[in-house]
Amino acid sequence: MGWNNIPVEVREFPNQEAEIEALLLENADRKKTNEQKVREAIAWERIEKAKAKQRQQIAAATTNKKLGRSVQTTLVENFPVSSPGQTRDKVAKLVGLGSGRNYSKAKKVVTAIDQLLQQGNDKSALDLRKALNEQSVDAATKLIKAHPTQSARQTDDPQRSCWNCQFCSKEQVKDNHTFYCYKFGLLSFLEKDAQTRGEECLAWRYRWSDSDGCQSIPKNSCFTLTLPSHLQTMFEDAARASGMTLVDWICHHLLQATQSSKIPLEV
């Protein structure tokens, strides 16, 4: 073309999420298929998750500084965190998929396409992709239901998270980023968020599963345990220091004592 010089813009990014965000914004106005929109939305979810984690860390550092605590202390203010539903609605709007519900359905279709390709079932993957891009999200969803495969059934599995795990305690603890797990004790979302923990945890069990193979935490039953009265205050102080409710603290230590006695447990 006879050009001696070509104008370029060199940009540096603090992390991979910032680089991906810039790339997505630069291509926001391009025409895309439904599949491309879904894949962009997945990238946006990753970006939003990283931003939420950064906000939590900043809130923790600010609170620790105000209280004169060390940076390792994980006490934070009541900081509002977007729910999964709000995040889905936000990314769906960003990429032009309408509602978070529509995005969730489309995401299951794209997941099924990827699984079919990994299994070498190119024809089924192509048919599903064609329905998604040339017809609609609903048409592709109906195609999955009309021809159920192992891949399609897997897309109906619940998204793994601490919040929908049988071992996550519903009791409130000392702050909004810590929760009590019946399997692993007190855990902090500053280290890993609920979704990441759920995806990585080998002990995860769906809270509302009706499968006979999944045993949940036994239902609460009442019995009386008589202890010296002076222990009540000591137990309450110890539970408070651990950031746990008194009931969870007692259950946790009784369970530890039972496990150390090497008595087989069914949990």
C-alpha cells in the first residue's frame, strides 16, 4: 500500500482480566452470533468475579487499617456483594442476550456444544450450534430436551457453590465473608469465593438432592446435655472468638472429639 509507517497504540494492563475487558469493549459493537455472545458473557462473568474479589480485599484492608489490625486479619465491613442472579442479568445486558435467565439457558447450550465436540460428536454439536445461532436459544434448548444425551443432562446440573451445598451452615457468623462448613470448619471467601470452592471441593453435595447416594447433614434433634454452669460463659466466649454460633462451635468440637476417638461416623 506504500505505507512507510503504521500508527499503533501500545497499552499495558495490570492483569489478564483488565486486558480481556478492554478487548471486549473494543468489539462491543460488532455483530455476533448467539454463541459468540454467550462466550463473551462467560468472560464478563470472570471479570465481574475478579472485581468483586478486589472490592472485598479493599474493604478488608480499609477496615483493618481503621481498627489497627494486621493485614492478615480478615474482618471486613458489611460490603454489598452482587448475587449470582444480578451478575447474570448484568452480563446478559452487556452482550445483548436480554435477561439473565435467557443467558443461563444459552450457556447450557454452549456447554453442551463443547462437550459434544470433546466427545467427537461433531454432527450433534453442529446441529445444536445451528439451532442456537440461526433459530433461537429456546429452539436449541428444545433440541437438547428432544435428544437427551449424557452431555445435555450434565448441563442441567446445578452450579456448584458453597451456598447450595449440604454441608454449608445456615447460621450467621461474625461477618459477611465467612461461613461455617460442617466438613472443613470456618472458611473465608477472601481466599476463594463460594463458586470456586464449590467447583473445586470433592466433598460438595447438592443441598436439595433427592438422590439416595447423597446423604445430607442429619436433621436437628433436641436432647439435653447437663454441664457445669460456669462453662456456659466460657463456651460462649470461645465461640464468639472463633466467629461461630454457640451451636456450631459445640457441634464442631464434639464432632472433632468423636472423630479423634476413631468411631466410624455417617455424615
